[in-house]
Amino acid sequence: MSIKRKTIKSYNTYAKKWAEKIRNGENIAHTYPEKPAMYKKIPNIQNKSILCVGCGTGEECQHLLKLGARRVTGIDISEELINLAKKTFPKINFQVADVEHLNFLDGEFDFVYSSLTMHYLKDWSPALKNIHRVLRPGGIFLFSTHHPVKWGAQTLRRKPKNAFILGYEKFKDGKQFKIYGDYLNERKIEDVWFGDFPVSYYHKPISKIFKEVTSAGFEISDIIEPKAIPRAHRVRENFWRIHQKIPLFLIIEAKRH
């Protein structure tokens, strides 16, 4: 299990607050750029068997079921998130499980969906190989992750303001310089979300993401860098304006050979 115990503990501790933020639309990064773009890319899943990786408190599993899926299975590493999902959506099969060690049959699922989970893994290869195995030939794996341009930036979280900077300053003397962020090198990032939610996640450049996905036997069939949808303008104008120009997330549609 490569997801850090600190992150799992945070999700277990924060589970009820997390459910409230998601269900009330308070997590605007999820509500306005990511979810609309992910939902738009879901193929026809009528009478299909679906696996949702990193299902959290189950809202996306319920959405998949409403789209006509025959069976939806949701897995998450956080026991408390799964407990909340089971209470809220009793018709869906939820399991505490690690994506790196899936207990499902080969080719059991027609479609695998994963929202903002992969960046918690240092090495994607074991997870991708497992997802490839349980997905039928020709099936689709749709997932979102941190966009390396934004999350490769240097993050400065302070009381008066937050700053995310990727670039450099170079003085005309040719000697002095200052670098902000690190896009090209894989690295672990320690962060605190919402002021009280400590997490660890991993940054990797797009070239590395593509290599790991294709090396697992997938063909990348689409890539999306979603902007915040217009409704975000009424909710938080600065968020909408920033994310008309700066990406937050990367969405990849990959087909199993």
C-alpha cells in the first residue's frame, strides 16, 4: 500500500466533513471544473458492470447507477468514507480496498472510473496493471488527477493569501536566479487542505504519466484539461477567472487493448 498512512488517517478523521463539502457543493474544485468534465466523458454504461476506484462517500457511484449501470462497485482505502457511503447508498456494493491489490476476476468490469485518486500513489504501475486486469478487453478507464502544471508549482499557503508559482527569476548579471516550483522531477508533496486536513500526494510530469499508462497496456484515447464551468463565476469569481487560464486537473480516457 503506497498511500501514506497520514493521508488515510486524515480521510478517516475528516470523513463527515468531507461528505458535507461534496454533497453541498462546497468543494468548488470538485464541483465546477472536475465533476462536470468527468461526467461528460462517461460512455454509455447501460447494463454495464462498473468499478469506481477511490469512491469516497459514494456520490459518484450513485451517479453511475442512475446512468443505467447494471452493477456498481465502489472501493476506497478509507474505512470511514466507505462506512458513510454504505449508510447513504445501501444498494451499491462498497468495499474497503487497495487499488494495488484488487480481489476481482479478470475482465470483470466494463468500465473503471476514478476521480482524483491516482496522485496519492507514488508508483502508478501496480494500480494500473490491476485495473487493466479487471477491465474487459476494449473497456475504458476514465480517471482524473492533479494537473502537473498547477501542482508542480511552488505552493505558499499563508493567512492573507495563497500563492502557486511555477517559473523563475533570472538577473541580467547571468549569475543570480531563483526557481519557483519543480515540474520535471517526480516528488512527494506534503500539504494541508482547508486549514486542517494534512495530506501527502505525488507530482509527476505529463511525460511520466503517459509512460506509466501506456506501459500498463492502455491506449490513451482522450485528454481533457477542464476549465471551471460558467456557473463558478457566480459562486467565486476569482476562482472562475484563474481557472479559465490555469489548469487544476488532468482527465485521461484510456482503453484496454
